[in-house]
Amino acid sequence: MNSPAVYLDYAATTPVDRRVAAAMSECLTADGDFGNPSSAHAYGRAAAARIARARRQVAELVGVRPEEIVFTSGATESNNLAILGCARRNADRGRHLVTSRTEHKSVIDAFHCLEKEGFSVTWLAPTAGGRIDPRAFAAALRPDTVLAALMYANNETGVLEDVAVIGGLCRERGIAFHCDCAQAAGKVPLSLSDLPVDLAAFTAHKLYGPKGIGALYVRESARALLQPLLFGGGQERSLRPGTLATHQIVGFGVACELAAQELPTEGPRLGELRERLWRGLAALGGTHLNGAAAPRLPGILNVSFEGVHGESLVAALPTLAVSTGSACSSESADPSYVLRALGRSTLLAQSSLRFSLGRPTCAADVDFAIEAVCAAARGLRALSVASPAPFVRTDGTVIVSGEAAGAGQETWVRFQLLVADDIVREARFQAVACPHTTEVAAWLCEALRGRTRERLIPGAPADWARARGVPDEKLGRLLVVEDALRACLAHWA
């Protein structure tokens, strides 16, 4: 499919490299290596040979031995296997765990699961720069701590943790250390065998391989610390049983080999493009670079924009594929927990965009993004508190104003009514809000004209939602619109 949008969301997923797809296609049909790699016949041996080569390719990218690679369905499963498998296996030695509040959801939810099983978890917050302070980490460790987990590269900000120092603290105390490397593998040089890391997760679809395949690095000395989550066959050293998906594993292997070849030049190239993008966005003013004080991945830039709502900003960028730091695309109105942990306000956390660059990204794409984002932000700021909409006053007219804000200030609406002879002659609004909220407010401004004080509010939020096709999960935001109109009534003499 040809899309008109410039794609800058490579941290979410990458397209499969054509060379990867070609290798995968050789393992699917009757004239290829389609056999079950567990079978002893020639077909099975051919598939097993393919998998052995892929295992070497994956291992070489991250600097470990092939036998230390366990194939899984992706980084989510790898994180779960590492965290749940290690904690449960070592529960007799201790039930205390350490992690951070800025981990991927597959890590956070695994630790929440263990809390329900009676484990105690210390949740560390990063400094304003975005990294975990090793001193705070050391202070969190206890005699009964059996596992700690920190990601190598944050998936929202790109901030790189000091894995060597923090892992060293664990190694000194005999504590297993797990590292989510999903964003780091293939993006920065990795030699896990030289780091004090016992377990590490990564996945193919972040580095131009297929979805549905990943791996868990299990240091040989840490094998006894882990128990499986699944049971069946003896595949993957009995840690992850099930028939191996030859075509996906082969694709993963080729993707890792290509990433290793391109890493020396691709990292610096993306770093230059990232800085070009930041310079262009910074010129807009009212912008904040998240994680600026820490080392970061070369291809990720996370920026907060003052005076705009993240969901509205994304909606105003139909020709640009980026991610917002907030959860506004889901049923939740909560801002990014990662940016909130970094100390950003709710409003700034919700007005953040993550730009992630990839192999196809060029300078023209970056310049296009700068122009599109700056134009959209200026347009949205024209609705914000910084740019009130003036009325042309005549004799006998008064201006009635009312405003309201939602919980945490992530939604703010102000109405201004030009009133003459106790009738609304014109209505304007300002807002920092999602597209549904601003669209309803604009529609109401038309409906308010000609209304008296007694009949000012035309219906209720549920009526507006039905009329304008607002999803049920966004209905709560329309209550802020209603509150702003009620504030107008309170100020209308």
C-alpha cells in the first residue's frame, strides 16, 4: 500500500527488509525448507540447519554465544519469561524485586502480576534527565532481592541506561539482572557477554525483521535461575517449548546480520538527522526535549509542545506518521507515565510527540516533518490561552467569559460570548483539548448565536456526542465543555 504520510514511527515497528522477506519465503513452500526442525529426516535437518545459522546471526549482533539465545514470540514474551520465570524460580531465596516506573508495559505488568503473588517490588523513578540514579538503585537493594530489571533504551525517549554500572551492583550482590534491549538491539553496539547482564529481551520487528519472533538471552551461568512459563516439548532447552517457526527465525537472523553490517554508518547518520529535526522544532519556541541530559538512541526524539494537546496535534498531521507520548489513542485519557515520571506536567506529557527515524529516513523527510509540525502547532496555539480571540465591540455589547479544566488540566476550554440586548450575538472558544472536544466546542459556538441566558446551553453532553459522533470513551471530556458554558452563565449578570 502506498501511503501519503511520511513515516517517522520506526520505534513502533519497521517494515520487513526485502532481503529478509526473500529469505523467509525460502522456508514456506514445498520447494523450500519447510520441514519441522525437530524431525530427524532430511526435511527436518534442512530446517534445523537454517535455524542454527539464524541463531548464530542473532547471537553475533548482541555479542553472545548461540546456545545462550532462546527464541520466543517477541520481546513481550521474553520479558515475561525472564521476570516471571526468574522470580518464581528463586522465591525460596527472597521475594523482593527492583525495577523502574519507566519500563515497557510488558515489564511493568509482569511485576504487577508478581505483586499479586506476594512479591514486594521497589519502583524507582528516574531523575529529571531520564536515567535511574545508580545510588538510588543501590539503596533499593536488600538482602532478599532476587531480581532487578531495567531497560537498556527507553522506548519513548530513547534514553540509554548505565547498564554496566547498575548491572555491576547486582553482580556484586548475586542478584539476577534482566535488561529489555528491544529498542537497543541493532541501534547501538551491544556486547552482552561483556556486560553484567544475565537476561536480555529483544525482537525482530524493531530491526526490519518480521513480527511475531524475538529472543531471550540467557547467560549460561544464569540458566539455573530460570523456569519456563510454557510446557510441552523440549525445544529451546525446555525454556520455551513448541515447534519452532523456521521462516520467522530465519528472517530474524538475516535482519540481525544486516543490522550488524549497517550499524557503524547508520547510527551516526540517524544521529545527525535527529539533531537536524530538533533544531527545526526548537526554533518554534515553547518546545522541550525529553531526556536531553542523558545519552540517547540516535533515531528517537521526544518533544513536548507548550499550549497544544497531543491528540489534536497528531490529528492535525495527517501526512506524518508519528506517535504521541499520551495514551489518547486508547480509551484512557492518562498522559505518558514515562514522561510524568521524568517530571513533566500532565499537560506537557500529553502534548508530546515521539519521532523515530529509520533506514529509509532522509533529510527531506525531516524537513517535511519540521514544516508540518510547526504549522500544526501554530494553528493549535491560536486556540490556546496564549492567543485570545478578540471581538469587535460596539455600543451596548458586553463580553461574557467562562472556562473550565478537566482533571489534571489535560483538557481546558474557555468560551467568550459577545452579548447585546441579553442575546448572544457571537461566540468564540479557546481550548487545549482533543480533536473531539475542540470540534464540539466549535459546533456549539454556532449553536449559541441568538440564544438568551435562560436558554444558553443547547442540550447536554450526551446529546452533543450523538450529534457529532463522539466515541463513548470521550464523553467525559465534553463535561469540561459543559462546565465552561455553566461558568459563562455564572458570569452573565
